[in-house]
Amino acid sequence: MLDLNTKKIKKNAYRVTKVRGETASRVRVPGGLLTAELLPLIQNIAETFGNGRIHLTTRQGFEIPGIKYTDMDAVNALLQPIIDKLEINQEIPGKGYTSAGTRNISACIGSNTCPFATYNTTNFAQKMEKEIFPNDLHFKVAFTGCANDCIKTRMHDFGIIGMTEPQYEKERCMGCQACVKACKKKSVDALSVENYRIVRNTEKCVGCGECVINCPTRAWTRSPVTYYRLVIMGRTGKRNPRLAEDFLVWATEDAIIKIIKNTYGFVNNYIDREAPGGKEHIGYIIDRTGFEEYKKWAMEGVELDPRTIVKGPVYWSGIHYDGK
Amino acid sequence: MTELNPYIPFLSKITEVIKHTEIEFTFRMTYSGDVKPGQFFEVSLPKFGEAPISVSGIGDGTVDLTIRKVGKVTDEIFENYVGDTLFLRGPYGNGFDIANYKGKEILLVAGGTGLSPVKGIVDYFSAHPEDCKGFTLLVGFKSPKDMLFKKDFEIWKKNINVIMTVDYPDEHYDGNCGLVTQYIPELMIKGLTDAVGIVVGPPIMMKCTINDLLAKGFKEENLWISQERKMCCGIGKCGHCKIDDTYICLDGPVFNYTKGKFLKD
Amino acid sequence: MGYQTTAEKINAIFSDLSKDYLIYAPKRFVGDGTFTYIDTIRYGEITDLAEIEFAEKSNYSFKEVLLPISETLFYFTENEMKEADAPKKGAIVFLRSCDLHGLKRMDTIYLENGGVDTYYKRLRDHTKFILMGCENSFENCFCVSMGTQTSEDYDAYLKVDGDNVLVDSRWDYLDAALAGATQAPVIADSVTANDTVVTIPETVPQTLFDDPFWEEYGNRCIACGRCNFVCPTCTCFTMQDIFYTDNGKAGERRRVWASCHVDGYTDMAGGHAFRNDKGQRMRFKVLHKVNDYKRRFGTHMCIGCGRCDDVCPEYISFANCINRLNTLVNDTVKEEN
């Protein structure tokens, strides 16, 4: 006879599935990068307690289905080395994931591998995980290396898009215009030529680094500091799916971490306590409080780089299926 | 002693401007050094750049530069510099050696502005017809409007055999029509074994004309061509005009066909 | 004369020399590369031996010291021209044996072919060259095939081994500065073999200029010109005239590096161009490096540093192209016989 507290189960990162008696365990992999040695451990859980199959989640975690609710303690024990190795914050060792509301933080492959990435997305994702997990509020955060946005940060509550500020050493430029062509064809056409030298339209430039990548003489190089575009409140869902909009442009790592942490305070304060399952997307809360109130909470104590542009008021579009 | 900086141009006065067409003028420039037909000057326009222009006439203390308005530099010459001065560097290149043609029967085939670099040769033999066994100038222009050196033609016609043709005649034109190559078969060349052929014009015109002259019986070693390439320096440094082991600016632009036929870009 | 001395002593000599010379050496530019967190090894000014990157091949050659990427030739107003001033100081350049051979190629073009280039000569006359040895061959090097693995044309050879520095000086100034240092025989480190070996065809028949062999390169090459820009023997330039935006009557003429792979290299006013096909540009470059240059000047142009292979974003190997070309030439000759 099963007698379960489904709220506790869910908070422990298990799903209440459609199959009576069976759950599924979600394994967090911040930044979507793990060492191969962990795969046999996941395999072992799936083969010992699951149905031998593993689902790759959209958030870059693993979901191991077909686990008996009665085996959750045993599974939690087997999860421990994975949790340890991936350095997941945890309240009680051996008891599995402390919470599940703040979802696994995903990241594109980033500068470890990708030629376009402007920063190490995995490292930033792991750092963010350390800062905000375990929190059970429903936050989705994703990191992407460049404006191509392969991880689709614009469908997240918080999307962090890497930017580099191109540095131009005019004496190393012979005016071959490889950068101009690349910017025009692959990016936003922010470069023009004046007197055989390149002029960058700083308002247009999205910091993708195509100029740097295509420069054959190192006339274009990257800024020592990596900057980020912080896009907020993208979401999917039944009522009003929408893409995230720019909040900060040319923001620094510290500012982004602080804003996201501040947002937990905002949500705690304004969340609808009657919301089904105690879950409410941040975006709907902001819809209720107004953007300026959110901004007040989010920017509390945030130190901005002089380059940072703060957008506002921010409006979101998207489709309103709810007729509002 | 410091060597002269070859990149710094000298100022030359425009003594006369002869307008051939809307876009082709001859600038008569003061210049008193040695110069040969087929050599070229870099016409230098501060702010706009330089353009290699071949010598189209040599006078007493002057050289003629026939300039076609086709680019940034030449556009500007036409807009702003008429009646004033121009900066020049040069002369560069080997040029045509008149001595190579003296005492021979000469056929000179030119297409359009290709007449400029060889005009000095025509001028010479028109003035000294006794120095050769015969001189035929076969020249083609796109249309009557594009004709260059009209006044010179009047003089040449008196002294040498001139065949002029246009690709596209207009209603007032009653001369020869068609490509220069159409007129090659009918040419009466007396001694093909040592007759000289000089061919200058657009690449495709030169290729077809040379083929026709070879077919007619001209000898390779008696054929001469002049090549045109992008040049930034004129002195063997910038590399743009190099073809195989040859620098057009140093070793050319005039080549005997026995060498010229191996110039493959 | 060979000496054994200390890094401290050499740095002190450099300090004295810096009154009259800028010292250029390959050094690490952190994060300066094409991709994020990738360093570049290229030439920059140094004041201390520790700044010199001895352990890796430089991505760019020393040529930018003598042939700057962008060099102002003269300034002009409407009717006057004024030659740009030469640098006030001379230069000391650290470079490897292959690059010293590259220097000869530059000399050939800029001091001999068609006469003396004022701007090159005035830099060259005030430049001293310090050889860096090669204990091991780097990836893609084929100096041994090109016969450039050793060079005697240096003003000094310098080897750093911890605090010890071995010097072979052929420069009076240095000999005087090192008077009192321990004398020791010093022989420059050099390699005797490379992993990459190239065989250059003796002659390449012109009938092969249009061979389908080049088409493959035409499909692969993206005409970025990186192979030219990193090459110590590529010396082409293009002129640029600029006018000052705050005074439209004044301006300057400068020359900038040019590349026979990049669009526009053969474009003439009026629009005619000669090698639109990228495969033909490859043919033009390859044969210049290992065929027609030698016919004109007596040595191959390529010095086997392999930087073109290091840098090509499309993984086109120049070295392999030569070897494949050699096979093609041999097969063609066999067929004809």
C-alpha cells in the first residue's frame, strides 16, 4: 500500500508519472557537461532500479524512468556520487536532490569547443548553480556563448548571451574588409569603411565577435572582459508563450548573478500563494506587479559597469491564447 | 647620398587637354627626360590614388597621357584637375624600341585605348615612312563616338595605310564595320618572314588577333604585344602585376610574343 | 665570439641598447587569438628576455617590423608632399633560422628587384638580427626540405637556459658589452629533420596550370589571405590614399599588406580582373613560392616555416599541395614519355 507525499517527492526531483507506482529521477548536470565516468553510474541506476532506459531532457539533464517509488531511497544513495562529483549544493547528503524548482542550468557547448562562443558557458553555468541551488522556486536559467543562441536562452526566465567588445588596432588593419563582409553576412552589418579603416557602429554591434574571428591580422581582438546580454522572462506554456526581452546589454558576470539572486526575493514576496502546486512563472508575477516594481527589486545593490545599458520599461510580446 | 624616394611623385604641368570622347582625354604634360612609346607613368592624385597610364605621344619637353575615365583616380582627374597640374611618377616599363621595327614591313593592330601605348610608333613612322618597308595601322573602336586621336588620323592617312573599323556604327558613319580581325585576311603583306606585327588591346582582342596573324604566316618572333595589369608601385615591389617569373612593370609591358605567349596569369 | 653570461647581464645590455633600438621578439599575446581564450604568438616590443616566447613557433613572422602592415609613405597637402619620418630608433629582431632566410627574400624584392625601396632600406639598415635556435622541429615545419634550418646571417645568436645565457656575437657592440664574460664556443641549435618533408618538382609544365588539380583548392579556399599574411616571404602591398576628415585638403598615402588570395588583388580600374578562380590563385601562390621565384631569383621563395599550414582555417596544407603537385608532375611527365 503506497502512501506518498507527492509534494516532497517532486521537491526531491522525482516525477509523479502516469504509471501508477512508478516515478522517474531527474539528474542535474549544470552546464550540460560531465565527465564520462559518471555515465556508468547513471546506467547502473537505470538498469538496477529503472526500466533500463534513460531520457535526455531538454535542460541537459538525465531522466531515469520506471523507478518504483519504494526504491527512491536506494536511488538517492546511488545518486550521491553523481551529486558529489558535479558539486551540487545539497542540504542532507545521501537524500538526493534537495529541491527541483530551480531547474538544471543549461548551457551551449561554449568556448571549450565552439569557435563562436565568447566565454566558457559551462563555467558560468556551474557558478550560477552554486549561487542559486537548492532553491525550489521555479526558475529557468540558460547560458549561451554568442548571439546565435543555440541553447535558446530566449525561452528562459533568464538567458545569458555572451558578448565581446571588439578592440580595433587600426595600425594592424589593411582594409581587407573580411570583418565587414562577415558582419554583414553573418551578423548585424555594424561595420563600415571610412578612409580604408573600419568604423564600428557601437549601437548596432551585438558583440558576436565575427570581426575578431575573421580578421587575418589581429587588428580585431576581444576585450579582456567578457560582457553579457541578459534577456529575461521568456517562456513556453498554455497561456502566453513569448521570447525573452533584453534587460541588460554589456553587463558583467557579477551584475547578472546579483540580479538573478535578487529575483528570488521578488518572487518570494509576490508569488501567488494559491497558485497550483505553489508554482508560478516569474513572468506572470511581473505581469501582475509591473516591470518597474520588478526592476526595483532586481537592481537592488547591483553595481553596473559603465558600459552596461539597462533597458526599460521592458515589454513582451508573444501569443495570448488566454484572450487577455 | 640618399637615394631618391621612388614613391614621391613630381609635379607636372598640363600644357594642353585634347578631348577625344566624353571619357577619354589626352593630357599633354611637361616632361623632359627620356621616354619611349609603351612606357607608362603613374599618375598620382593625392586623396584618390594612382593609375598607371601609358605614354601616347612624345613631344619636345612633353609627354601625352591619354586617360580613360574608368575609376576613382581617373574620374577625379576629369572632374578637378583639367587645366592645372598632375603629380607623376615614372616613366616605368621597357616600352617599344623603334629600332626593332626599322626597315621592316609593319602591321600595327590596336583596339580602343590600346592605341595609346603604340601611338608613338605610329607617329614616328608616319613622320618617317622611309624608315620602314610599309606601315599599316589597323585599329578598331567600339563606335564612332569612341574614336581617339581623330586629328592625328588625318595626318597618318597621308603617310601610312590606315584601316579603321567600328564594332557598332551609327547613322552618320560610313566607314568600316566589325572587328579588326575581319580585316586581317585581306591585308597584303609582302614578306611574311620578317614582317612585324604589333598588337595592343583588350585581352580577348589580342588573343584573337595574334592567332590570326600566326595563321596568316607572321613569325612568333616578329610579333609584339603590350600587357596591362594592376600595378601599385611600377617598380617591382607591390607584386600585383607579376605573372609567372615576370614583372609586367619591370620586364614589360612590351613583350615579344615568344616570351609573351608564356605569360599566363 | 661565443660567451656564457646571465639573463641579468643580457637584460642590462638590452636596457642600454633601448636608447637606440626597439627590441622586437615573438611574445605571447594572451587571449589575442581568433577564438576565445586562444593566445597569439606574434612580434611585439620587449624589454626583458623573459618576455620572449622561445618554446613555440610564432603565428606571425617578423616581417611586420620591416614591412609594417600599414605604413605611411608620405603626407600631402594640395601641392606638397612630405616623406613620412623614419622611426627614431633602430630595431633588434629575434627570429629563427628559417625567418633569417625569409629576410633574404624580402631583401631581394625590396633592395634588388627594380631598385631600392626607400622605406624598407631605411628600416633594414638600422636593424640587427638575433637568431633564436630550434632544439626541436615544430608542427608543420619543413625547413630541412627548403635548406633553411641553419643560417649564418645573424648579428648574434642567443640561447636562454634558466639564468644562463649563451651568446654567439658577430656584433662589435655586443662583444664590447660582453667583455669580461666567460668565453665559450657557442653553436646555434638547429634541427636536422622535420616530420614534414616536401619534394619540389624541378619544373611545372604550364599545361598543368589549368589542371583539375587546382579546382579542389578552388572549392576549399575561402580567400581569406591568412596564408599570405603569416608568411615571412609574402611582401605584396597595395596603396591607399586617405584624407583627413577634419581637413579634406590634407592626407597621406600609405601602403598596406596585400594578398594574392584575397578578392581584388588583380582588379584593374574599369573592372577587369585576372584570377577570379580561387584554385588559380592557389596555383599562382604555390608556383611563386616553389617555382617561378627560383627561376627569376635563383632560390625558392618558400622557407618552410609552415605557418601557412598552421593558420589555414580550411586545413589546406601548402606542404601537402607541393608533394601532391610533385606526384602530378611526375605522372604527367611519364604519360608524355
